[in-house]
Amino acid sequence: MDQSEILAIFERSGALLKGHFVLRSGRHSREFFQCALALQEMPVVEVLGAELARRCEQMNVRTVVAPAMGGLVIGQEVARRLRSRFIFLEKENGKLVLRRGFKLVPGERCLVVEDVVTQGGRALETIQIVRSLGAEVVAVAMLVDRSTAPIPIDVPLIGLVRMQVETFDPSDLPVDLKQSAAIKPGS
């Protein structure tokens, strides 16, 4: 699948929103990917998961690790396609943690799977947790890479869609965004 076919899936599902949005980082944008709207349909999950798994199949992944919430649905499908184990991190007191009895062993090859990456904060936090347990992160795979600056991650980044989306500091908004109410759709 090429990028235009994947973007068409997001547009058909209403997952690519246009307007004035506040991102998790606090920055503002005219576009927002609400991947959950696309991933509520299992045929879409299967198509996108198959394509992301295809791009990662030569990595010899033992475990797919997803940060909650965004990476849960697509991470599980990628793991199923790769015939790998699937675990997830969740928030506790504002930080991602590994709970529910999930364990990683030293040297275990892990693939981090996310829905959307803008600045890479959750992916980086996930990598740090995986490495602190002695496991190896082989790559970060995502549905949408909307980063505008280099992401400080030292493993390959694999995205289905690469979009240059303008983001703005809240104290330096363009006129059109200043004149419209911002919404924070959540991620």
C-alpha cells in the first residue's frame, strides 16, 4: 500500500480531522489524526496492521510493546500478524509503567508500536522502560509519523504515513487559529 491509499482510509473513516486542535504536547495544529475513529472498524485494523507488520517482518520480533492507549489496537494486530507476543504499558501517576504481571527478559527483541508520533515522547518513554528491563528495541512502528523535527530515537522509525503537519506554540498562533476555538480531542 502506498501513502495515498492509507490516507484515503483515514479520510473515509473521519480519522483525519481539520480545524484548530491542541495536541498532547500543548502545541496547536490545524490537523489532527484521531486514529481511534479508523481503528474502531476491524477490517481497517486488519488492513493497516497487515501493512505495518509486513514492513517489520524481517526484524525477528519476539514481543510487540504498545503504550496505552493509542498503540493498543494496532499493536495487538501487528503482534498477531507477526505471530509475536503482545504487551502494553499504561499510565500510573502520569508515567508509563509495565503492570499486570508482564515481564521482559534480557535480550528479548521488542517492537514498539504506536498510532501517531509527533515528538516521540511516549515512544521514547516506552523504549527507556523496555531497555531498563534488559530487552532490546529493534524499531518503532507507527501508523502516522507527523513529526516536524528529528525525533531523538536511536532505532529505525517505520511509519505507514509521513505527514508534515504544522504545529504552533500557543503563544505564537497564526491569525486563523487565534480566531477559532481550540479543541483537545484526546489521543
